[in-house]
Amino acid sequence: MTIRLPSLKGLRAFEAAARHMSFTKAGAELNVTQTAVSHQIRRLEAELGVPLFLRLNDGLALSEDAKAYLPGVRAAFHELRYATEQLLESRDKSVLTVSTLVSVASKWLLPRLPSFQQAFPAIDVRISASTELVDFAKGAIDAAIRYGRGDWKGLRADFLMSDEIFPVCSPALAKTLRSPADLPAHTMLRVSGATAGDWSAWLRAAGQPPQLAEGARMTFDLAMMAVQAAVDGQGVCIGRSTYVEDDLRAGRLVVPFGLRLQDQLGFYLVTPHETAQSKKIVAFRTWLLALPEGQDTFV
């Protein structure tokens, strides 16, 4: 007996709604209205002859039939995505689009990319620098380098590195710094956002009052700007090893004090589970994880 397959649109709506447990969120992912998702699922239920969702006062719930049906539907979409990925990668040139923070891109990733391009010349890497979290469902981004705890729901996260936090400055300015108690005589350069508390944390560990960070200061939106200001001798920057290691190696910056704080968060390569094993992402992951460690020990 030949079984007629149900509507692909209905199946997509069902899989997305079951994943989000919300018609509204499924509609946003599929770029249709909540009403359209509801209609597609009702038509799918009519085609199958079984209810898939229980419409409750406090939200949605999967029916028993839907719970049994969902794994197969999800696996089918996974296979479709993977087959499409393989087809596209069979072309002469494969495009890998990576999203990351501007400072990570400019200060850490871009200086290292030539070695990846030399190892994988058939992969065209495109960098999307943004402070916004990636919505992989839109399909424009293949992978992201994110800062956090590595616990992003529904995504594969591979740990890359963590930061050490410590002040840096130009070699000329360092000659005027004998101890952290000398810092109030200089402008303290800092970065807003998630790392805004770095100066206070380091000062506290150094036995200095955190209030010193409220003195003469310059605040930047991007770490790369704060680092460049330090290179230019405009003040002392609270540095992170990811952003300053190349400038330290080149002698443009120095570390005036010995104390370094280990950050509890880290950088991760983040990819959707559905495409995590595609050839281009595996190549990029393998290259990133093989980068030499311990390059951030400077004096």
C-alpha cells in the first residue's frame, strides 16, 4: 500500500512548533504569522487523522501520537539539511560564515585565519562581526564564536579558550608604574558591557580599593579601541589575553604588574547540532582546537 505523504509545510510547522512549544515562536522562525502556523498544523492533523497538539489554557502540549511521530519528523529534516549541506559543499568553493565579536575578529581571529586558508583553500571564510547573538534558524550563519559558559540550549559548544585579566600599557608609561598604588595618577581605560567590571575585580584582587576604577577614565564600546588607546600611551587598559597577546608579543604593550586573574567564562565555537558535522564546520573546528595554547605568557 502506498502512503501519501503529508504537506511538507505542515510538517515544518509541526517540527518548529514542537521545538518551541509555541505557534508564535514557530511563526517567527518560519517567517509566517502565528495564525498561518496554526492553520498549517490543523491541516496536517486533518491529513493524518490524529490530533498533534493539545490546546490548553496555559499553553500547548504534545499529544501521545505527536510524541511518537516527532522523532521521525525531526530526523527526516535533519537528513534533508545534511543532504543539502553536502550538495552545496560538493561545489568547487564552499562558503563558511562565522559570527563573532568585533574585537575577537580583529585582535584574535583575523591574524590567524591565513593558516586556515592555507590548510583549506577550498573553503571561503566570511566573518560577520556583531555584538548580537546569532539566530541560526535564519540560515545566514554557519558558526559563531561566543563568550559565556557554553550552555546555549540546543547548540553544540566546543570550548576554545578562557581569558586572563590584567592591566597593560605602553612601554613608556610602564616606567612610571612601580605598584598598583600608582594607578590613580593615570587614565584608566576600560570597556563597557559584559566586561565592565574587570577593573574593579582586578583592583580588589590586588588589594586596592575598587573605587580607584571610578577615577580618571575613558570607556570604550569595543575592546580593540581601548587596547589601541593603551598602545598610543593614553592610559592603562584592563586587558584580556585574547585581545592583547599580539600587541604584547610585538612589544607595543607591556604588563606592568604580575597579578593576573583567570576569567570564569570562556570562548566557545557554537554550531547547530544539525550541521555540526558538515565538512566545512568540522574543518574549522579541528583547526581552531589545534591552535597552540600558552601564547599569552608575557612580561
